[in-house]
Amino acid sequence: MQQEGLKPRVTSWNVIISGCVDNGYFEDALDLFSEMLRFPHNPNDVTIVSILPACASLKALKLGKTIHGYAIKSDLYRNICVDGSLVDMYSKCGRNDYTEKVFIEIETKNTAVWNKMIAAYVNTGEREAALGLLKSMQNDGLKPDEITYNTLLARCARNGKKNEAYALLSDMTRIDMKLNIVSFNVLISGFQQYGLSRKALRLF
């Protein structure tokens, strides 16, 4: 496009950056983002949501924080998709302190954002905090989905917490959520990792 003397629009940049990230070309995506900044068209919320997963995958915390700063200055920070991507980025960069700060400042949280914060605690082994968020989420009037429960089931199973895992399954049944193959797979895998092979076989 540039070779033809055409200046790419924001939507064009977003498509190619997103495509690079989706296919695992994270460094290429970051290079494209840097090149995009040389043009008069400013990155928008879609750009930020597209590029933050590249920062997360490369553990590029410094760049992620810079993009966070840009989002604030450009008044993109209160966009739920941007906020959710920031939660995910900081979590995958191992900075739950920043993750919590962004999460707390989100005024209207959707299920996806709650799931990202729960996953952040699960990934750092903070099982009680993750379970506490499930209750807070429900108290906030939101209904957990399969992702919420499967994330928690995986952590409970990997820690050998059979009773807590079965309580979560009971919760899913109580709210008329159908148990799916993913739920059983995370339990079987988690129990096996903990050494509860018989429990895993019974579920199988």
C-alpha cells in the first residue's frame, strides 16, 4: 500500500496488527505499531486491544505500560475492551499489583473482565482470592459463565481440592449451566497432576 503512495488508514493498520498477533508474530506486530505512530492517524481503541496481547505474550511490560499511558492520555482508558486487555496484559507480565489497580478502577465490569481477574489470581496460585472474586462477581449481579467455572475448576483440581471442585460443579448445576467436556477435562487433568489418578479415572 505504501509502495503505491497510499497512506494506510487506522482500520488498515488494525487489521494487519491483529492478523500478526493472531498468528503469533508478536514482534512484527510491535514493529508495525511503532511504524504506525509515524503517521498522522492516531491509534484507536481497537489498535490498543489488538497490540496489548503482543506485549503480554512477549512479557514486554515496559512497552505495555507505555501503551497504557497512551490510552489514558487519549481518553481510551475507560473503554471496557481496553481495560480488559490491560488486566490481561499485566497479569501475563506477572504484575498482579497493576492488574488489581486497573480492575478496581473499572466502573462497570462485564463477565469477561471478571474472568480475566479471576484467571490472574489462579495463575499466581491465589486460589482463595479467585474464589472470593467469584462471590463478589455474583454479588455484583453478574452470572458467571463456563470460562469462570472452568478456570476455577482447573486450579482446585491441580491443588487436590476435591470438595471445592465438586462444590463448583454443584454451583454450575444449580444455575442450570450444563457441564461440558472442557469442565471434565480440566478436572481429570488437574487431578492427575496432583496425583489423584483414581479420582481422574472415575470422572473419565
